Amino acid sequence: MLQRQFWLWMALVSVLMLHPTGAFAANDDDGLDGLQERVQRNTWIKIRDDRRANITAWYKIEDGKDVRSFKLEAIMDSSLEKVAKTILVADNFQHYFWECYESRLVKKISSTDLYAYLKVNVPNPVPDRDIVMQLHVTPYSKKRGYLQFDIKAAPGVVPLVPGLVRVPEYTFWVKLTPISSDETKLEMEGTINPGGNIPAWAINFIMRNAPYTSILGMRRLAKVSSNKFEEPFPYRVIED
């Protein structure tokens, strides 16, 4: 009897090891995070405090929603103007945005607004996603004290692409506050619904990692000397 129970236990362990995404990942929220969520719903929970990189991240589960919202704060070692211009060049997204392998400008609407298009890799067997985003910038002024981007999905602006799932909901803001001539505080908050049939645990996993990874990449890109911008720059980042 004991021998039979041993082999049943070994079989169960084998199944769990062979199917991590179906077993462990699907129940990711049953661990410490899950306990925190049940106790602290509608409360920001810190998930990363990278003091070496000066990046702190939080998530939140809200009543009526299965997908986490995210929030992040970071210190960028570049000027506000350089960080803002890095974000406003649509081609740059493929160089820092999490798993983005293609990005381009769809249309410049004005000196403060644009549409951008991104293709994002999602591991098989889930189809890749594409995002059409509308980006609005509120330029920095001394009176305001900061620059802000407001970004949202605009799924109907570009025709659907066969083989890709269009992200229907993508809303967040980014706030840049100058600390010195070569240092900027970045704050970001938002949420995303990637569309299609993706388990909530998978979306949550992405949201725990994508903002952090994207900001690391953005910081590197903003700092490198090869990151040049066209002149005159087509968007307003600082008010006269």
C-alpha cells in the first residue's frame, strides 16, 4: 500500500514538473501574492524594489477586475528632454518596449499628438499581439513642474493584421519630473487588456515584468550617445 502511494505521489510530481504553466503558474496567485490580494484588494502591493537600478514597482487587483493594474517609479539618468524625445520617436519602441519586434509611426496628428503601431511577441501557442496607441504629451513648463504622456489604445485606426490579435484596451500615463540637468524622475501607472483568450495569470505575469523591463531598456536607449533626434524635433516637449 505504501509503495503504491509512493508511485502515485511521484506521478503527480512528474505531471506538475512537466506542466509548469498549467499547474504552478495558473495558481501563482495562491501564494503570497494571492494572500495579499485577498486581504488588500484595491491596494497597491510592492512587487519590486530594485535599489541598484532605482526602480520600484507595484501592482493592484481591483474589485470587478481579474487583471492587475501596474505602477512604477524610476530615476532616469538622462535629462527630461532626452527621455521625452526617446518616448516620442515611435521607431524606438522596438528597441526597449517589452518583446516589441516592430514599431512605427502611423500618423503625426499635431505637435503634441501621434498614433504609433507596435507588434509584440507572445510565446506560443498564443498569437502575437499588435497595438495601436494614441499618445498625447503635455509639455513641461516651469509652472507645471513636469511633463506628462497620456497613452491609450486606438484599435480602429489601423486595419487588422492576419495572424495577430489587436489589443483592445491599453491605458496608462507617464509623468516626467526633472531632478537635475541629467536626472529625471519617471512615474508610470496603467492597465492593459491584451484581448483574445489569455488566462488572467499569464496577463498578470506579463504585467509584473513588462513595465520593469521596458523602463530598463528605455533608460539605456535615452542615455546612449547614438540616440540622436531629428532637428527641428516635430513634437513639443518643453513650453516656450
